[in-house]
Amino acid sequence: MEIYPSEVSPQFIDLFMNKMKFTEEEFTLILSFFRREYVPRKFFFLRAGQIAKYKAYINKASARNFTTDEKGDEHILYFSFEDWWVGDLESFYNQQPATINVQAMEDCEILCLQKDNLERLGEQIPKLKQLFIEKEKKSFFSHIQRLQEVKSLSAEDRYKKLINKHPEIFQRIPLQYIAMYLDIEPQSLSRMRKRLSCK
Amino acid sequence: MEIYPSEVSPQFIDLFMNKMKFTEEEFTLILSFFRREYVPRKFFFLRAGQIAKYKAYINKASARNFTTDEKGDEHILYFSFEDWWVGDLESFYNQQPATINVQAMEDCEILCLQKDNLERLGEQIPKLKQLFIEKEKKSFFSHIQRLQEVKSLSAEDRYKKLINKHPEIFQRIPLQYIAMYLDIEPQSLSRMRKRLSCK
DNA sequence: TTAGTGACTTAACCCAGGTTAAGAAAATTA
DNA sequence: TAATTTTCTTAACCTGGGTTAAGTCACTAA
């Protein structure tokens, strides 16, 4: 399934053409290694236990990345929206079973890159390999920040931070997912929202 | 201050000579770029707000890596023992103020590598650059696992997991630090330990 | 020897968030 | 449009861990 530049998001084009300054030829080559997949709402792009086949770019819509504990409760590590890279990198790079589930929250269009294609592309275009290393470094840093946040802030403070920094998320995804992101029950989130709105 | 092979830990030698199979000359070269620092117990190797000068290897003893929140409470992200690499990588690579404090819990001997030395070494020995990328990837994965753990386990379950996986830590470092690692008060840890020992 | 300091424990009381259960509102589907 | 399912809210009660405060134990210093 071939992908044409007209079919990818402006952010994707901006990343490769403006930020990374790849040539048209390089961009077309890069694009030819990707594969487009559609994942309808509620369907899984990756399930815990499977081996992650792709490094993936969200071209349209949103997904949630979560783990399931022994009690069956789901914990959302992070949301992914347009222009995000998703997947269980540990599973992808080490070809081991994933611990993370990736599920579409809206009908998703995803650009997928297989491991061998990634390696081939990396050899042909070293600048691209460097790009991925940098992206992963950023992802690394943001995970450390998340860890700090989860460890040092109460559920209420994390809620306030989320609604201040990303109010648009609340327009777009159900509150039950916000609760799973904050690691509280939907009832507790509801109670908290009422208490805060009274003030 | 020159460092001789006889002055570094067996793990350090094992890493470079056996695992990475560097030559004697390469190893001597690598070592010449490091600088040895002594950090007495309770002293700081890095303070939040400073810019991390070094990527560092703990040759002897242990440290705690923690953040301080607005209330002044300290949260230990992870402990570091012999054969660990420490520092605030985001601060080190982006030359921005650190958010993490690194404090010696015992009298530490640390092998330090400055950023420009790291880059020079990386150019001279590409295999070393690759080693650091791999080490950082592993560190990345372990942070994601930590995040999952903090999100999905109760304080009691995290305590049990820690004492099962690393009982030796309890022989070595004060319980108050364990409490900061679990993000509970020392009193609560004490109460919990009593409750668990009764069963 | 004793005073002082830091590490750990115990106990009483409090509160954020969990649990259970029921109901209201919104979105889907027939 | 009504029927059904999903999402969200409310309320009563419970519990794990926070808070405060006091006490014990071990180690150091004078």
C-alpha cells in the first residue's frame, strides 16, 4: 500500500521537510518504507503479550497506552495524539512480549515502520537514524518527568496540571480515561471535579 | 588526576574488556578521559538547579537520586550502587538546570566523564558511543517499568517487591530512604513493617 | 558519665480516595 | 421513537496512609 505525501499530516511533512530538511527524494524514499494502517475506535494497535511489529506515527486521531494490573485495573501511561510516535519500544527493539497495550480512542490512521525497514532506512539515511535517537531521548526525558510527577503530586494536583496544560484533552476523550491516567476511580474524579467547581 | 586500571572496580574492567572487548590501548585511552571524584556521605554530587557537568559511573558505594517538591518532601526516583551510571541526563545533554539531586549515601568514589570528552571519545571509538546509547536505552526501559510500577502497585506491594528483589538494600541503607523511595512517611513504613511481621 | 543527636517506633486522630450501589444523562441501536 | 448500552454522577461507608506528638534506642562528643 503506497503512501503519497498528500496523504500524510502537515506535521509529518513539516518534520521531514522543514525541521529535518530532507530532500523530496529522501522524503519519498522514507515514506515508501512506511505502511498505513487504520485502527477503528476501541480496537487495539498493540496488545500486551504480543511482540511489537512497528514503530508507529499517529497521522490522525488518538490512542491510549496502558497496562493492566493483576486486579484487572487499567493504568494509562500516556495518551497519544496526532504527530506522536507510539508503541512499546522495549518490545519493538528487543523483540520481546509487550507489557503495554495501545488502543485507539478514535478511528486512527497510523503510519507504521517495521524493524527491518527501520534498520535499512537508518543505513541509507543516517540523519534519519539520528532523528529517531533524538526523538527517543525526548521520550526518555518525558517519562522521567512523568515519574517525578506521579511520585510527587497528589491526584488532585495532577488533575489541575493536566487541565491547565491540556484543556483540549477534556473536549476529546471520556473522563473515565482521564481517571485511568490519574490512577483514581471515575467516581473519585467526579467527586473531585464537583468539589473544585464549587470553589 | 590519572586513573589506573588497578583503581577501578572489577565490574568496570569486565564491562570494557570482556563484554565490550575493547583492546588494552582503547581501555587506557577511555580511562584517561575519565576523572575520579570522591563524594563523602551526605554530600551532593549534583544539586537540582545546577547544570550536570558529568556522566558518571559509581565505582564504589551508593547514592540516591531524588527530587524535592514544593512542600519540601524528597522523592527518591532510584538508588544507585556500584556499576551504575548516574546523573541527570536531560541536564547533561541539553545543558539545562537539573531537576534531580544526586547525594552520596555512603562515601562514594565516582568516575566522571565531561560532555566534550564524551563527544571526543565517541568520535574516536564509535563502539563506545554505541555502548552509551544501549545503556541509555536500558535506562529508558527501566524508567518506563518504574512508572508502570508506581502507577499500578500500592505502597505495600511496592515494599514487598523491593524487599523480595533487593533484600540487600535493607542491610545497607536507612529505612527513611526506603520510605522516600516508596513515597510514604517513615512512620507509615514502620507501621507497615510491624503489620507485615505480625502475619 | 552524661548530654546530645539521628534513626526508628508507637499511638491517636484525620482525610483523600476506594468501594458499593443506585440513579441520571448521553450516546447508540433497533 | 423507544429501547438499550455506555458514561457520568451522587451518596454512604471504609481504609490506607498522613499528621502530630511522644518515646525508645544507638551512636557520638564533651
